[in-house]
Amino acid sequence: MRPCHFAVFSLISLAALAELRGETPDSPRSAPAADARLTYSYVHVAGPYIALTFDDGPSVKLTPKLLDLLAAHRIKATFFVIGENVAEHPEITARAAREGHEIANHTWSHSNFAKMSDEPVRRQLRQTDDAIRDATGDRPTLFRPPYGSITTRQKRWIHDDFGYDIVLWDVDPLDWKRPGPTVVANRIVKMTRAGSIVLAHDIHPGTVAAMPSILDQLEAKGFQFVTVSQLIAMAIPPTPPPVKPQSGASTGTAPPRARSTNPSPSPSG
């Protein structure tokens, strides 16, 4: 095989492998993906706004405790719910919606979409969509794929068929590994920045136990909590970096004096 042919073949193979794995441009701490604004893992905003999100519930034991805590802090969050859990405990989902939290689709049974064909994917979404509507009276507008696993093609047709924005995250405390409340709290507080979409799970006792400390510390830092849809509505274009003139280019003015080679101090934050 000629070298050029081998290189082309390698690129095609890598692209196919990425598609099979569900890899997307949405990596942690990245700006919103460029695929027609279908996917958000972070939102560039002008103020100290963040979105707390909770996956895999509702939990009959833990979600009500979390709702009590959020109500005490007057914080609105976004719940990416599992359809079969909503069908089993619709009253918890109804309460969350009634108290102003956003309810979003997280599939019927936490399935890995990147490994599935279109019809089972469509069925999982529709069943969950219906369960949320039955519990709350409204259909969801957001979807989060379990494991963040979804192909670019799936994103496009899911958006076209269901109208969903695809939501990932840029803060992941890995709370599903159950490292303990202190570790979960430290990770979230350390990684969160303005525009963050914070991933957590309201089915793990350690995560719910960590939330009082997390909320207190994030509030002390001046963060304000909104739902994911509210955060997306606040999006502003990132400020482009200044264009530097080409070296030696004529500007029509006298050449500047020699500048210091010491770098300018960076803004804190």
C-alpha cells in the first residue's frame, strides 16, 4: 500500500471509530459545540450564572431531600430524569416541576445511544417524553445522552424530530464512583466557573449529602443558579482575540519604541 493511500485509510478508520464510540466535539470545559448549536457542555455568559443538573432520578428517598434543600436556598436546577423512574414516581417529578425546576429527557432506561439503531432510540425518547408530559403537563425541550454517548448523526435527527437541544457538561465530580461527600463537594467547587453546566446525580446518598456544602460555597463565590434553558438563553458570543499586525507591516505611523519583554499581568479569575 502506498504511503498516501495508507494515510487516507487511517484517517477514515479513525473517523469511523470515533463515530462508533459516540465521540463528539463536546469535551469537558469546552465552549458550545459548533454543530449548528445542537450541543451544549458550557455556555459563554456575561455574568456569574451556572446551571446545576441532576441525572438518573427521581429517587423516592433522595430526590425529595434534594428538593427541600434547593427550596431552602431558592435555587432552580435541571433534572435529567429516567423515564421508567418517572413512571414509577410521577409525584416527585410533578413536585420538581411545580417548584420551578426544569425537567429533561435522559432516556427510558439509561441506554447507550451510540450503540443503538434509530428505532430503539426513538422509542426510548418518546416513552420518556410521554412520561414527563403525563407527570408535569409539559414536554421537555432538553436531552442528555447517558454517558454522554451519542453520534453526530443522532444529534441531528433527534434535534429535528424532537426539537431537543443536547446537553452535556463541563463539571463532572465523578460522583457515580461514590468517593464521598467531601470529595464531591471539593471537585464541584474547584471546577465550576461562570457558564458551567454541573453534572451530579440525585440517586447517590453521598451526592445529596454534599449539596449543602456545595451550595454554600458556590453562593459565597457569588454564583447565581439558573436552569439549563435559562443559561442557554443568556449565551453571548465569545470575545475574539485582538488581531496583531503582521511584523514589519506599515501602519502609516512612526515605529513604536522598544517594548519590555516582560509579559503583562493576566486578569485574575
